[in-house]
Amino acid sequence: QHNTKTYQYEDYKETADWILAQTNQRPKVAIICGSGLGGLADLLEDKTVFPYESIPRFPTSTVQGHAGKLVFGKLQGRECVCMQGRFHFYEGYDMHTVTYPVRVFSLLGVETLIVTNAAGGVNEAYSVADIMLIKDHINMPGFAGQNPLCGHNDERFGVRFPCMSDAYDRRLRDLAKQTAAEQGCGSFLQEGVYCMLAGPTYETIAECRFLQTLGADALDGTPELMS
Ligand SMILES: O=P(O)(O)O[C@@H]1C[C@H](O)[C@@H](CO)O1
Ligand SMILES: Nc1nc2[nH]cnc2c(=O)[nH]1
């Protein structure tokens, strides 16, 4: 379990080049669909679908409800690529494998990454089914040395010690708030601090209190945000 794999630039490039040879679509936006959100990929038009097991070096989904397909297509006329199913640390994948697709996306030419997940709210002002825009995060496994950026750093993917004080693009968050208001979703849109945890248990009452004290508003296990 969690035998840390190391990947070279050439591994990501091989996967990206294979995808680029299979489709003419060149999306600038990638959307990672968390639990219950895979239906978004079904809404794309002019779809090209790749089951994960058909993509060289791509991990495969083992969690129920995560279809395991990479779907290219148009959403509202705009090209995008959706991951219909994501990978989780608790499945036994190491952090580099969970986040493998993110580096592939950057080599496909993706500039904007939208990450979604089904998280547990610990902010008592939130209600079930609220949507939370992430404005900042606490990476708990990162404090224990489980960070997807650990290991050899290839500068082609970014600097060794990236600044994280502006990790979540303010312009995109403003756009999301504006769009939510236009779509009538403003009343259940929150903005808060996301806390990354390893799972696969939910937290005890004492742990939830501890995390609330730290300033966490919602909990889940999505290291793609830190990659
Ligand atoms: O893929 P996400 O992070 O949305 O899925 C979360 C993690 C577990 O698979 C499940 C726990 O409720 O939801
Ligand atoms: N660790 C953790 N992961 C989750 N994924 C969805 N909800 C939760 C939660 O409450 N805690």
C-alpha cells in the first residue's frame, strides 16, 4: 500500500502525446468530477471518451460511482476535458499517482483546472447540499510529509517551493459567485477553507472540533488541489 511511485516528465508526456494523437480537441479547461458529479461529463457535446484503462500509464478508478472515463467535449460551446471519476489516497494510490492526471492536463495545454468533490462540512453555518468555493486550504497529510510535490522537482512543472498564498484564483472565484447569482444558486454558495485529509474513515466528533478550531470549513481528500 502506498508504495510511492516516481514519474518522470517523459511518463506524463507519453500519456499526453497518446491523447493528443487520438483527438483534435485542445481544451484549455479541465474539470475533475468528484463523487456524484460525474453526470456533468454526460452533458458535454461532441464527446470523445477514453476509459482510463485505455490510456497509457493512467491509473484506474476503484471507487463505486467513479466511472473511470476521460471525456473531451464542449460545455456551452467551450472545449473542456472532464475526469469522470477521480483517484483517492485511501484506495492505496500514492500522492503522485492520485495527481498524475493534473500534470498530463498541463501538457495537453490546459490552463484552468476546476476541481470538485463531495466534502463534509464542519462550518456550523453551512447546510447539507451547500456548495463551497475553496478560497484556501489546510493540507493535513502535507504536514506529515505526504505532499504530491515531494520528491525530485522538475522545473518544467513549476518551482521547488511554490507560493501558496494565492493558490485559488480570485478572478475565477468572483466569476463563479457572479454565475451562481445569475443561476439562482447564490443562496447556497459558500466560500471557505478546505481541509485535505487522507480518509478512509470520517472524522470523530473530537477531530471535527479540532479541525473547526484550525479554521477548516469542509473536509475531503483531494490532493489534486496541491499538485
Ligand atoms: O471523489 P470525492 O472526493 O468527491 O469522494 C469523496 C471521498 C469518498 O470517496 C467519498 C466519501 O464520502 O466522497
Ligand atoms: N475525510 C473526509 N472525507 C470526506 N469526503 C466526503 N466527506 C468527507 C468527510 O467528512 N471527511
